[in-house]
Amino acid sequence: MSRIDNSATGRMAGAGFDIWDIFLEKSESLSISFEDNRVDKVQSGSDEGIGLRGTKNGRTFYGFTNNISSAKSVADTITGAARSNADFTYSELKPLILNPVKIMPDTVSAAVKTALLKEVNDIIRSNNPEIRQVNASYLEKIQDVEIINNNGVLVRDRRVYTSFIIFVIAARGGRIETAHAVISGHAGFEVLEKSAVISRAKDAAGLAVSMLDTDRKIAGEMPVVLSSTAGGTMIHEAVGHSLEADLVQKDMSEYKGRMGQKVSSPLITVIDDATLTNKRGSFSFDDEGTPAQKTVLIENGILKNFMYDRETAAKDNTQSTGNGRRESYRFRPIPRMRNTMIAPGTGRPDALLKDTKSGIFVKRMGGGQVNTVTGEFIFEVKEGYLIENGEVTVPVRNATLMGKGADVINSIDAVCDDIGFDVGTCGKDGQGVPVSDAQPTLRIPRLLVGSK
């Protein structure tokens, strides 16, 4: 039995919408921040509300409230005080994709969570005297959603997100370097296995300290080997957003009108997949009630699909790819990435490096910017090294990668058989959703490298 008011569904069903859905959400969250050798902040909260969306003649009507009992009046408002209260029947669709949780985070005491934060802080500071600041944060969110849509479908999904974020600052003289690490998944407290958390924390601290010794700067066009440890930041930013259907339909994507055409090197296959177990961008159903699925966007260089929600799919007379996502009931769903990646190839990373006589080896990426219309981007290299005579040698400082997404994926001439994931929260249209991205080690034969 649904908790959604039958009179609200009746009004939505009788309003003549082309597409409609009702999204009910209840969430519990906790964050603990450890800074300056002490617990700095503890925040917990709960939220509950309902959002109603209808589309008609190319227009979208959306309303929400945090008072579930007033759903009927919100329905009246967005339907223009609907003239009919149609009978509406639905059946519950059970999920085929599950993200099992071994340890619910709310069953673990705050003392245990705080102890892990303190241990990470103490280990980083004791091993690295040049570390000036450590900020370690723990976050959890348990989100229960219930969705009814005009297809007569009721779905329920529980999403459990657990995260650990480490940020460190190292200093020597007047020079300051920073590094961070994030562990997160659509999973319970088990994702924070202590040895893995401590290892990632030590890596971040070691990177910040090692950059204090780095003065070498490089610039110019050169081969770039992107390690799998860099995650899929480039594919997410430089290519992924341009494959979201709403941007394509708004003429804000360089891929508009290119379906079925060659858009990349034949070595490249790009996938967006919500079915990967316990990845941060995974779920059983999207926020419109569409089951999770795997979507091949580019296959062996050929553009095969865009990322659709139900509204953009209707405009293109196609089916949703399960990419309708929203931050909460306060937002209408829009096409968003989930777990976006370049599929592994067949090469070996060590052989690729030996085959690259000079250039830059990018081990970790930083932030960046991209223009989805032109595909032009600039990304920071957080950890990079010179390649000399097929060997990784000295670290480089303040390097940036500049280019155009389409040019880059067209020029890639080697894709290896490994893969590495990164996680984050992707922002678009003022709302953020959990995602992950991934790539294998690959080589871009020529790319402009700058220096800040």
C-alpha cells in the first residue's frame, strides 16, 4: 500500500498530462567533522516531503511540499485545480538490481565513527611533521523513496550512502600544498574498512608533502598518459555532460545530430551504468521510477545513445535510459550521469609507458572546467610526472591539461585493460547527485599542457 494520497494521484491522472509522477522521500543524515585535533562539528537531520511533476504540450509543472498530507492541494495547484478525479490503479514493480548493505551506518555508534576520524588524524600528523592541517569528515545518508507515475507503476527504493573525506594541508616556509581523498559508495559502514581508509589517508598526506619538493614545471604540446588511478574526471566533464539529452535538445552539446556517426577513436567505448553493485552512482530505480540499467553511449567510436529521462525521451520519441535524477523532492528530475566510464581495452599499462618516449604521466586529476557546447576544457593535474625514454621520472608542479573533448577521444591511440574509479557529487542546474566515474590507463598522443 502506498503512502501517497489517492486523491493526489487521481488529480494527477485526470489532468491530461503527457507524463506525470509523484516522488515521496524520507531521509536521515549525519555528518561529523574532525579538525584541529578535535571534533569540530556534528550535524544530523531528517527531511520528508513530496514532489509532483506533470508535463503537457512541452511545458513542465512542478510543485513540492514538506507536508505530505497537503499533497492533494499541491496536485490541485499544478493541475490548475483539475476538473476530474480519475480512478488510478498501479502495481508495485520489484527491483532487479540491489545494492546490499552489510552494516547499516545508523547502527554504528557515533563514538566508533569519531574514533576512526581521530585515528586518521593522529596517524597523518604523527607520520608527517610538515602537515599543518587535517580535516577528516564522516557522512551518512539513508534515503527512502516511493514513486508513482502515469505508467501505473509504484516503486520503492532505499539508498544508503556512506562516505569518508580526508583533506590535508602541508607547508614548508611560505609554500603550501594540499591533497584530498574520498571513499564513498551506495553501501553501508562496511565501505569504510579501517585499513583501506588509513591507506588512502596516508596517500593523500604523502602526496601533499611530496609536492613541497617539486619545482619542475612543463608546458607545450606533448603525449599524455592518463593513469587509471586518475579516475574518469575527464570523461565525466569533457564528454559525459555533452551526452545528457536535455543539453543536446537545447543545442548545448557538440554531439547534437551525430547519432550513428563516428565521434571518437574506435578504441573508445563509453558506458553509463547504474547497475554496478554498491557504486556511488548506482540505484535500483531512477527518480522517475525507471529501473536501473546499463547504457552504452559510444561503442567502438560510434555514438549510440544519449542519457534520457522520461521527459527528454518523449521529445525524441524514444525510451528513458533511467537517467532521470533529482537531489530531493524539492527538485524536478533531469537527465544526469550515474557511473560513467571508458570501458577497458587490451593493452598493459607498463607496456604503454615503455612505448611512450616522452610526455607527462597523470596519476591524479584535480578540478577543472568545461564548455559543453564546444567541448573545450581545462583540468588541473594534482599528481603528474615526466615521462623520459619510456620511464616515469620526476614529479611536475602546477600542470594543467587543455583541449577539446571531441578531439581528445578521437585521438586516443591506446587503451589498457585496467580500470580505476573516482567518486563525487555532480552539480547541474543547482542540484547535486552522487556519481562515480572511471577509466583505464590510456594515451592521448598530443595534448596542450600548461603551467600555472
